[in-house]
Amino acid sequence: MKKLIYSISFIFFAMGLMAQTTTKIAFVDTQVILEAMPAYQNAITQIDNLSAQWEKELEQKYLEIDQMYKKYQAEAYLLPQNEKTKRENEIIEAEKAAKELQKKYFGPEGELFQRRKALLQPIQNQLYQAINDYADANRIGAIFDISNNTALLFYDTKLDITNDIKKSLGL
């Protein structure tokens, strides 16, 4: 009987302790918030315009290279060997220059990446600071981003704080 009383007491004690240490969690859709931010929309527009401009420039370069090659093919049988070699080298150099320009603009550390980082990082920092402030003010232990999470199968929409974060950002 004493063991039963001790066991029941221990269970109630453990349940009380667990109730005090329960971590609050919440969910937020950062993509919804970002898309509601005018600064984010302006930055995306700038990035898209710049990307389109650079794509057009590269397209023009490759078109010029194609024309050089077609002209070379049409005249190749009339040209002396040294002129053929000279033109082939010009085409090869033009292709290398176009590829270098493409890498400069669109490479992993290219100008587009750098511009995207410079324009979007301050906006993302503002969003993450608002999320952190909300978590601190509401004593939330974990906030999960549901914008691109394919592994999340279910969450209670009562725990979604997306609108609260939007309000704190003035959106």
C-alpha cells in the first residue's frame, strides 16, 4: 500500500514538474510575411530586372558568337590556313569571354548572388528580429517556419503566429 501511495505521489509530482517546464511552441510562415513587405517586393523586382538585363546581354554575346561562327563556316574554304586559325581563335576567345561574363554575373559568388544578399539580408534580419522579440515577449521556446517545410505533416493553426509577426512589423 505504501508503494502505491509513493508511486501515485511521485506521478503527481512529476506531472506538476512537467507542467511547469512545458516549452511553448509556435509556427510562422516567413514567406507570407516577406511577400507582404514592400521592401522585399522592391528588392525582388530590382533583382529580377537586373537578372533580365544581364541575361539579355549574354544572349546578345552568344548571338554574336554564333554569327561569327556561321560567317567563318561560309568563308572557311576560301581562307588560307593562318586566317582560319586566327578566326577560330577569335571565336574561341569570344566564347571564353562570354562564359566568364556569365560566371561573373550568375556564378555561385557572382554579382547576382552578391546583390541578392545585399538587398535581402537586411529585410530578413528585420523579420528574424521581430520573430525573436515576439518569442521573448511571449516566452516561446521554439518557433518553426512552415513556409518551405515539406516534412511537417500537421500543426494546430492556433499556434500560427504569422499574423502577429506581420502586425509587429506594421504590415
